[in-house]
Amino acid sequence: MIRMFIRHKVKDYRAWRKGYDGFDAERRTMGVTGAAVFQTAGDPTDVTVWHDFETLAKAKKFAGSQHLKDVMKHAGVKSVPKIWFASEAK
């Protein structure tokens, strides 16, 4: 399993969350098997999301998709997302 983390600032969390939740079914068709959303304590516009994938290739394809970039822009992401990938240490 690969976990992809995305951290970015949003204009308005509620508006962003509506866009994020509206993209749920499509995310799953793009290979996402699990997800969670976090806000930085004291700054609700600083959002970190993780998504799980079966493989690194699927995670990278998702992260690089133009559709994802379009959805993020429309939802109000206002900073360049910081994206990184990790696998569970054993």
C-alpha cells in the first residue's frame, strides 16, 4: 500500500470540503482506496489529505492528473500543493 499526502492552503474550508466530497466517487475510480482530511490546529485553511493506493504507479498517475488539478482549483486551493508518497515501515 502507498499513502499519498497532499498539503495545501484553501480560500474557504467549507467550500473546499464541498468540492472534495463531491469528487469522492471519481477518486475511487482513479484508484483511491482510503482517505482522510486534516486541518492544521489554529488554521482551518491549511489542509492535509492522505489517499491510499495499491501501487506507487497508481498514486503518481492520480497526483499528476489534470482532472485532479482542475478539481482542486475549482474547490479553492490557493497554494501550490506539497505532495509526497510513503509506504508503511516494517
